[in-house]
Amino acid sequence: MTAGFLNIEIEGGRRSVEEMLDHIDSAMSPIGMQLFLSGRIAPWLRERAEARFANEGDDAVGKWQALSETTQVWRTHHGFGASHPINRRTGALEDYITGSPSGVTSPTVGTTVLTYPEDPPGDPILSKKVRTAQRGWDQPNTPARPVLGMSEQDLVYTLTQLALHIQSWDTRIV
């Protein structure tokens, strides 16, 4: 087996190289990154969260652990499905995760931040549901069944979308 090599040569004048660098700089500017994150990545994260609820877990957070027998008895007694759906008894947790807006800011020079969901839950009960889903709970013993997470698939998607964003960026925006 022989190793192959890839040689790339780029020919062009100084002006074309400067134009290319200006294009990349513009696409990666705070405005460019805000548009990229809010337009391409936030919707992806929302879709992933929706699928995570529908499938009770995924490659990013793992398959959610089944409900205990005690929980199933309680749920049946209170008119909910015994073992499914997990993390969707009242719908408040799912509505918060999949229905909240995302926030994109540039708090410092050279930094753009996507926060999803944008705001923490205002309701203390919902806040506890999010914490319990993400980390679990000791009393009563409740395993973590995370509703937010990212995987290698999400990283590949983000990097691919970033390359497409840079390639298609309209420098007139900035």
C-alpha cells in the first residue's frame, strides 16, 4: 500500500487574496456569526431537541432510562401513560425546550455566543424539571434523562454549515 499525496497550488494576485480574506473576515464578523448561529444552528438544535423527546434520547445524550415500576404505578394512578412518554407528563418541559427562543449575542470583541434556550425557566417547578432531566435527582432517586446535549454529529453539522455560510456570505451585509 502506498501513501497518496495531495498537492494544492493557488495562483492569484495579491488583490484576489486580499478580497478572499476580506470575504472571510466579513462572514466571521459579529453580524455574520449572529446570522449564522441564529439562522442555521439554533433551528438545528431545536430540531434535535424535538427528535430527542420523540425518541426518548439520542446519540448525544444516550437512550433515556426506562421509568421505575413505582413511577409507572404513580403515572397510571394519575391518568398518564405508565411507561411512555418519558419527560413529557405535562408537556411543560418539552414546550420550554422546543418552544423557547434562542439568544445570540456578541458580548466581547471576537466572541459570538448562542444560548439555547435563551432564558432560564421563570417557574421554579419548571427549573427543577430541567435540572432533574439533565442531572438526575437523589431523593427520590431519578436518573438523568438529558433533554439538551450535542454530539459529534452536531459538530460535523455545525462545521459544514459554517463552511457553507462563509462560501455563500454576501459581503454587502456588513
